[in-house]
Amino acid sequence: MWIRKYDFNYGRRKLMENVAYGMGAGALMPLNKVFAAQGELSKAYPDELMSIDAYTKGKIKTGDTISADNVEIVKDLLDPCVYEQVKTMGRKFRIKKTCTDWTAMFPGEFYEATLRSVKSPAKFDADGNVVTQDGKTWGGGLPFPDPKTGDEVQANLCLSWGRGDYNQYAVNDTVLNPDGSIGYSYDLVWVELQAQARMDGKPFKGRTDLLRFQTVAFTASQDVAGSSFLSTWYYDQRKYPELYGYLPQFKRVRQFPTNQRFEPLIPGVTWFLSDPWAAGDPMRTWGEYKIIARKPMLGAFNTTMSLDKPNWVCGTHGGPKGTHFWDADFELAPEVVILESKPTGYPRAPVGRRLAYIDVRNNMYCGNIRFDRQDKPWVNFETGFGQYKQGGKTVFGADGKTPAWSWVYVMSYDMQTHRMSRARHLEQCAGGHKSVFKADNEEMYNKWFTQQAIQRLGQV
Amino acid sequence: MRQLSKFAAGLLLTPALAIAQEGGGFLDELLGDMDLRVNGFVRAESAYSTTQAKNRNNQEGNPFNQIEANRTAYLPPALALGAGKWGNLALGLNTTQLPIIGPVAQQLGLDGVLFSDQIQRSEFGFKSSVDPVNYMILRGESEAQLSINSHWNIIGRIRAIYQPDVIDGFDAHSVEAFQGGITGGEPALYQSRNPNYFAYRVEGSHHPNPLEISGRNYLVYFPALVLDYSSGPVNVRFGNQSIAWGQSIFFRVFDVPNGLDYRRHLILDRGLEEFSDKRQPQLSLRMTYQATDEILADAFIAKFQPTVYPNPGTPYNVIPVQFTVHDRYHQFGYDDKLNYGIRLKADYGQWGWQAMAAYRYNPDGTFRWTRSGVNKPLSGALGSLVNTVYNAKLPNCGSGYTPTLCRLYDNIGEALAETPFDAAPGGVYSADEWFNYAADVRLNGLTGLNAAIDPFPASRDVFATDVDLPTEFGGTVSQTESRRQADAELNTFFIAAGGSLRGHIERVYHREKVFGLGVSYVNESDNDFLNQLIFNLEAQYTPDRNYTNTGLENRFIRQNEYTISLVVDKWHRLFADFPGTYMVFQALTKNRSDLVGRHLNGYGSEQDHVSTGLGHNANYIVFGFLQPFPNKIWAVEMASLLDPQGGILVQPVLQWNPGKGVTIEAFYNYVNGHLWGKPTNNLVSTLDFADEVTVRLAYQF
């Protein structure tokens, strides 16, 4: 008779213990060590945390589709919003094999940088900002490859959103009414340039006071086309970004107050500036970061990017008109941190708290649920991330050698109004703007991140 | 060329292309492989008056259509042989003011005896309108961008507007039976059967804006049509464009590069839209250079295009139609002039600053009396008498000329053509109307009368002479006496004209140097309300700025002017269940002119009293907010403009964006220029007629 070293529930029990003891990721051994050695994920987790087949004892198999018919079997593995969508709104997802390839979970350069940071992770200075062990601003990669506290998990999310020095996303955001009809359809370009936490470890243009530049420029529909906003983020996460906007009605760049982060930028959408990356606001303007659970979960972790589809747009299904949800692959992540945080720096915020569901393998979120002041679930800013490689097609990342890795889709679902903002990372959006992962940073700075740039991008 | 032609097709045929796009393939086939971005919208806009008030600058809004005015003619001093002053020797008797006889005479229809009468404009064919529609247009706009490569783009925006004939406007032909009808001025503007809503005409040119096609009912132009070049920190745009500078909304402290186009809805559109569709585009070369991360340099060279005022008779006309305007933009060669300007803007964290200098022609221009050019004799009994007396004068007196005995011209028609007046209907009919309107448009009715005589020998030739001015205007008599003389002279000429005299003024432009400095500060505070308050202080200084003389004199007022504005922006969450409220507070002070450029010396007059002016700065306060509802599908806005001298404009707005490309907006303009003090001491009373509801229905493609 073969005697198992660990019983079936050992993995989950160990993860709960890790929470209680403030330990890092990993059930069988610290995940950090496996990662540093670029070792097999199975050294850190038992089979039942890495295989849906094992976890459900064969009731669900890799490749199966989860629907209302079988969702109860995996209810404990889903965030409550996704569970309700599957149970009541016709949502489905296919389960793919759990990814064990470390390099597929990061952009290539970011992976290398994170490997380096394992040897010398970051720390927080007296102001709560991330610094190196010798007190300098962070150089690049995950600052806390083995996060043990909520603050460290959040710092991993906020320091480099797109995990590259420069990222340019062509986006369509379609807003669906509760009856499934399309209410609004917007195209926009979201562009990020890291001033610090860069892959080369050097501040861009010597700006040690800044963290990043970020511009969003709307290109459709007509009523918002030509609106653009430039946010300049300070490295000091206690400070609000500077915000300059070009609005067609003003025909010029004006400075705008930036402390209101909980407002829809454009009509119909359900997301706020606060939502993207589960870190849309400077880290220290939120607080009370707390890991409330570590558990295996199903989610769009390492999901499939539909490079084979025109403009990278995949199919939809579910909802009243069969168009509510992106077709997406989920996988079983062996360990997901559920991170609670509160908008402590925004006394009048309509948000009471936020729960982010973060895969410890790459410290990236998938579910991101905010609750209102009455603690009712409000909006889930679900984001699927994955490598830009499918079949024989590959989109290369910043190094030009390894596949790009980025967000694939967003489904921002308002559980109270049943309105859905369904965004897709496109190859190209209205206005001819393409998604870009590799570009000359200086050139892009001039193109996107100066007041002159957003003036030029604006409606004439 | 192939791509350019496709760009033009994209811009002009956008609606058709949008439809075709839905149908598939056609668009792709037409546009080939070029990178073309096209979008646009169509919008129906209409405004309805909520009161009976009409614009008094138009014939149908003139209160003297119903108000009776007494007129008596007097013997001109030039013919009085020692009688001295206007008003000393009456040529008629006004019976209405006589005791006992007056009422009886009135019942018999005898308001006056000989050259004296009691009239109202309705007797001359003018009626007041009660049409509630102030504004009704259909607007289409589309923007296209052709990206040639990463450096070069062509960007175009076209705007087309159509105004159907649904507004009960003035028909110039309806008064043909009086005084030979309206004859002077640009026929398309002053002699048409319906108001000419959009045609832009100046003396000698029907196309003062080369990239505009406009007619009575339609307006098509390019707010932007530029070739755009970008390389590194440099951006250059050449073509038709408008440029907006500064942080102030609505207050044009730094916003000096372009004039405004007041056709359509004047300044009564949504306040928070500012002048988005009103800056008059001009052919320009604009260069911006991001000198450092913090400093932006922005410079332009532009073909000067003036501000375009609403045409006479159109609902929001700002120049009383008793005037005929001769715009000298083309005749005097201003259309060949260039404007220049540069602005430096820098931002350092919480602090920012900007500086600006422009060498430009002031787009507002100035006005003064000018010869009418209308050769038409006087009419009516007194007019015929004057014509005869004039013809009896001796011609060719040479150095022995005296207006009493000699004439400069062959006949009085020729003489009148050289004065600022022509005898035609639709002008001023009485001294009361003259002074009432002078006060209303912030002019001086007394000095204005002399200014129409002094520089014009022909005026003296037809027996006009100066009136004595009151001491406050440099004269020697009381205002009562001055006014007595002016009334007598004006009424004499109105009677002699056979009804009314139309005044002719010319619009000219002046070069000026404009300087600006600004500073901004973002406040950070633990107090949530005080946190992220953005302060912007902007100041403009213009030495030797020219203003319309309040007497429409040949010599303009030339003074140094400063304009200072303070803007405070705030975004604050007031309600837990609603998104944050965007609020803006602004204050403005100007030491010489009002918000629209009228000199403050013309303020404060009334029909019965001519004032020396406001005596202090013009000040304005603006407060506005935008409150979106959850998901921003609904939003309410409010904008207000307070003139502390007793006027207020309040504009609540409701917006609904139900999706599917449809947007509906409704806003109400509450205008009250009579809150306290004299209405002519505040700016807002000029718009007192404009209490109205505006509705817009837009569909975007």
C-alpha cells in the first residue's frame, strides 16, 4: 500500500497556517526558493493544488467547461462574483492546465529582474515607500518576490503596473446595459512609461522623484474622442499624481484636481481610475493592507490571448444577448492571496474596502472586487493576464526575444446595477494606435507624456 | 494626392461613410490602406424664449414700436440768424402737452401743429414679434485624421450648420413704402426679406474668411484643417486652426490668439463648453516646443481674422439695427495682416507659471461714425422744405463758404451721403429712442451727436451744428440744457428725414501688444475640502489699447488696460452615492472695459441722463459645477456669471447620455440685469431678453 506523505487537505491547511503565521507562499517548501532556482512548481505545491482533476477528485477535468451545471463543484475555487455570473448569467469558462513555466508568467526582462531581486529584495523606508536595502529607489522587477505582508503584496502590484518600461495598450471598452444591449463603445489608448523601477535600474531622464508617466487618450466614440489625460506619478506613494487634461470643450491643456479617484471618466463605464491593476491609486493613499486568505482558486491566470482572432478580439457568450462575457480560459492557481485594503486616504470615498485575488506565482491579480460603504459587493474589475503567444503566433515583448506578457481582457461588472464594462486589449484601436511593448522611451515620452503631447492628441 | 483626395472624401462624406461602414466593405475599398480616422456627429439645437422679451437690438424687439415719442422740429441755428441754439425757435407745436387743448387735439388726431408730432415706430411699419423661437439649427461636424507617417499628419474638422426659416424675423422689404425703403449697407445683411443668419460680409469682400462658405441659412467651415509635423519635442501645425491659452474658463485673459464667432448662439451655450466652437479659426503656423520636462514654449503666426458679430436682425444681434456697419477689414487691408504670439508655460510640482506676449490686431475692433454713402434726399413736408432750402444755397463758395448761405454739393442727397446718416426706415425716429439706445449700448448720446457733425463738413452743410456739452463732458452748460438742444436737433432731423435716420459706423482694427503673467498653485491639505484646490492667477496688461469712443468719435480712446483673473478648481465628493462634483470659481477684474470690450466710460447712462461712466473696475464672478450621476449617464451642471453691479446669468444644465450614440442636453438661461442699481451699470442687462430653454439632441457616428 502506498502511503501519501501528506493528506488531501494538507495543502489548503498549510496555506491557512501560512496566513496565520505571516509566512510567505508555498505549501511544501517556500515558493521563493523554487522560483529562485527556477525549479518545478510541484516542489512547492501538492498535486491537488495544481490540478483541477486532483482537486475535484476527477469530477472536473482539465479541458472541461464550467457552467451553471457543474459550478457548484468548484464554488470554493471562485470569487463570489464569478460564481454568480456562472450560476445565474450563463457564463462559462474552459479549464486549462495549470501553468508551471515561470517564464510564461512574466515579461522576459521583468522575470530576469525579479530573479535578481530574490537575492536582495526591497524594504519600506520610514515613509512607507519601497527602497533597496541601502535605501535607494527601487531598480526593477518585483520588489518583494516572497511577500509576507499585505503591504508587500500591494507594492508588487503598484510599482510597475505593466511590468515593462514602456507599454502601450490599444483598448476597446464596450459597456453593456443590464438587458445585454450595447450602450456605449469606446476606444482608447492607455500608455505607461516607468520613470523608475525600470528594467535597467536607472531613472528615466534622471527623475528620481517620479515613478511613472501615464496617459489615456480616447479615440472613439465621437463625444469623448480627443480627450486625453496625463498623470505624472511621484515615487513617493503618499502624494497624488499630477493630472493634466485636454478636453475638447476647452481646446487646451488644463490642470485638474486629482484626489477624486472614484469617478467614471466617461459615461456608462463601471470602472474608476482606482481600479486598474488593483493599484490605480498611489499605494499609501490606501491602507490597512491585510492578507485575509491564501487558497487555491480558479481564475484567468495565465489565460489565453486570442492572437488568432482579428484584432485579437475573441468571442463572447452569456448574459441576456449572449455577449456579456469574453470567452476565456481559467486555470487552477495553487495559491492565491486574498488581499484586503481600504481607501484610508479618501475619507469621502464611496468604497469601503477592496479584495484583490492575487496569484502568488507572479503576484498578479485576476479578481478585484470593491465593496461599497455598506460592505455590499459592488464591482469586480476582473482582469485576465497572459503571455502573447498562441499556436504559432507570438507577439514579442520589450526585449524582442521573449513573448510579450500583459493583460488580455477586463470585465468590470457592477453587481448592483448589472452593468458591464467589457474591455479588450487590441492589436489596434480607432485612430490607428497599435499596442506596443517595445519602443524608444525618449521618443515615446515626447509622443505621449508631455503637455505638448496631450495637446497634440486632442480634438482640433 | 491620392491619399489627400481620400482624406477630403473622408472629411466631407463622413455621414455617408459612416453608414457605409455599417454595411461593410465599401469603406475599406474606398480608403485602401491609408490610416484614416473619422468621426463626427449631427445635432439639432433649438432655444425657446420663456418670456415675451425680444432682442431690442432688432426691429421686432424695439420698445419704441409701442412707445410714443414726441417730436418737434426747430429752426437750425445755422438758419436762425442769431437765434443761437437748437431748440430756441420751434417750427411746430406739440399739442399733446398742452392743457385742455391737448386731449381734445389728440381725439382729433392732431398730435402737433406744423412740424410737430407724436409717433411710435409701429406707424412706420414696424411690429413687435412674440415668436418664442430664438434659435433652431441643425449642426453636423466631423473630424478626420490622416496619418502619413509617424511624423506627418493631416487633421481636418469640418462644421456645417443649417438654420431653417422658422423664426419670425424682420423683412426689410416690408418698409419699402417709407422713405424709399432701406438702401444703405451690404444688401445681403440690411435689405433682405429674412435675417441673414450666417453670411459673413465686410466692405468689398464676400469671403473675408477664405476657408468659410456661408450664406443666409448655412455656414460651412473648417475649425481646423492643418498639416501636422512632430519630431521629438517639436510640434508644428500649419493651416486653419484656433489656439486657446490659459487656465481661465470663459474669461479671456491669456486666450488672445483668436477672435470669436458670435453667430449662432452668442455666448449663451453651455457655460462649461466655454468657447469650444466659437474661436474664429485663422490661417496659422503654430509651433510648440517642449523645451524641458517642465517648460513648454508655444508660438504662433496667424493671418488676422476678426471677431464675427451676429448679423443684423438675427436673434442674438448685439449691434442695434438702427446702425449700418461698414466693416473695413478688407478695404483697409487688415486681411493681409499677421498676428504673432508666444507663451511659455512651466510646471514644477505644486507650482506653475506662465508668461505670454502677443503682437496682434485686437479682433474685436472699434467703431466710429463714417460717411453713409447713401445719396437720397430727405422726404416729407419738412424734408422737402429742407431740400429746397439746401438747393437755394449758393454752390462753389470756395473760401467764403458758410453753411448758412453756401452748399458743398449739388443736392442734399449728395450731401447726406457724406454724413454718417441716411434718411431711411428702421433707424432712429426720435431723440428719446436715440438716448435710450445710446445708454443701452454703453454710448454717450450727447458727445455722439457732436461726433457725427464735427468731422463731417457735409453735416454742417445740411444745417447740423454742435450742441453745447454739459460740464461733465468738457462743455459749459448743464446737462438739461445740453439735452434740450440735442433733443431739438435730433427730432428736427428725424422729422425732416420723413421718419428716421439710420446711422452709419465703420469698424476698424488696431494693433496692440499684449502681455500676460500667470501663476498656479495646487494646495495640499489634511482638510479634505481644501486638499487639491488648484489656484490660478492670470494677469494681462495691454498698453495703449484702443477702444470705441463712447461718442463714436473719429478719435478712439487709447488707454492702458489690465485684466486679472483668479480661478479655483476643486473636485469634491459631496454625496456618498454620487461621483465627485467638479467645481470652479472664478473672479475677474478689468480697469477699462467690460467683459466684451466696451469702454466703462459708456456705462451708467439712462434715457434721461448721460453718465460719465462706471468710475471703477468692471468685476465679474463665475461659479460653476458639474455633478455626474452614477455611471455618468446623467449629469447636472450649473454655471453662473454675477456682475456685482446688479446682473446675473444662471444656467442650469441637464445632460443625458443614454448610449447608442445619442446625447440629449437641456439648459435654461436665467438672465437678470435688473437685480439692483442701474441696469446699464452691469454687463448682463445687455442680454436681458435671453431667458430661454435650449434643447440639443445629438447623434454621433
